[in-house]
Amino acid sequence: MKGCRYASYIFMLFYLVLFSMEGDVMASEEAKYRVIIQDREFELRHYEPQIIAETIVEGDFAEVGNEGFRRLFKYISGNNSKKQSISMTAPVSQAKSSEKIEMTAPVNLEEVGDKWRITFLMPSKYTMETLPAPLDERVELKKLSAHLIAAIRYSGTWSRSRYQEKKAQLYEMIKKRDLEPTGGAIFARYDSPFTLWFLRRNEVLIPVVEVHK
């Protein structure tokens, strides 16, 4: 328990450094989706195609968010290579520069075996062709097609026990609605650590397909 609390404090301090160095890192855009079914805490959503930046991190639930967030935040803050074609009379030359990318929400954590996949959603104005390439080889860009997501929303702390509790509830809700999971559970965080715990928007998301009987 002490270790988890210590890791949370470190994560908050890390955010504080980012705020002081980079200014406001609050999200300017959220993932776009349409709600198909809503029943109290449960939602079935249809998400539009997305592009994400992802990184895989080894470690404990309470610690991986720090490292994963740091890598991805560095990417959108300029640790990337944008190729610019500059047309002159002749020839055409190329120069490398960096580009800052707006922060989006949520920040997702997904368990992949004994590792964790942390992802940032890229702003919708970008395509795979226009996004700058990450300079950190541990960061990758991927395109996701339109998909269905079962979701449960809750407020409170970012503890693993709270996440596991809501994940179990969501799996039970999925079973009752003729849905079938197609991937692992995702822990989605929409707010900074400075948001009061009872005002935070947290979600567990599970990709699903409808089962036709």
C-alpha cells in the first residue's frame, strides 16, 4: 500500500514538472464516439477511426503510467521528426524539424500479458501521413478502424483495486447484453492528478462485438 501511495505522489510531481515546463497540458480534444446503448453506468459506444501513439512499459500498475506518460508526452511536445519538402527553383530539398501536438483525452492503460500498453489519442486533424515520426523507438503510431466499446464510468482514485472492481462489473454487464469481448480491458483517465478525486472521470473500456443468435 505504501508503495502504491509513493508511486502516486511521484506521478503527481511529474505532472507538476510538466505543467511548469510546458504550460497547460489539459486535453483540447476527446475521443469521438456515438452512444448506442446507455443503461445507468453502462454504455455501448461506436468509436470513429482513430490514430494513437502507443508505448509498452513493464512494471506494476501503480508505476507504469509515469514512464508511459513521459514517453508519449515527450513525443507530442516535440520529440519527433517532421519531414518538410521545400520547393525552390531546383532541386527540392528536405529539412527535419519537430512539431508540437495538442493533448487529447483519455490517457489509456491496457494490460498486455505481463506488460502495459499506454496510449495517447492523436488529434483528429492528423492522418498517418501528416503525423511526425517519433524519435523514441519505443513509441509507435497505429491506426484503429471504427469499433464498438463497452464502457463503465466512475469517479474516484486511480487505484488498481478500484479499477479491478469496475472491470469485473463491466464484464458482467457485457455477458448480460449478448456482447463478446474482442480485446483486453482498458483503464481510461480523462483528468490530471490535480483534479479532486471525487470529480475525476475514469472509465473501464472493453472492445466488443455483438453476438447474433
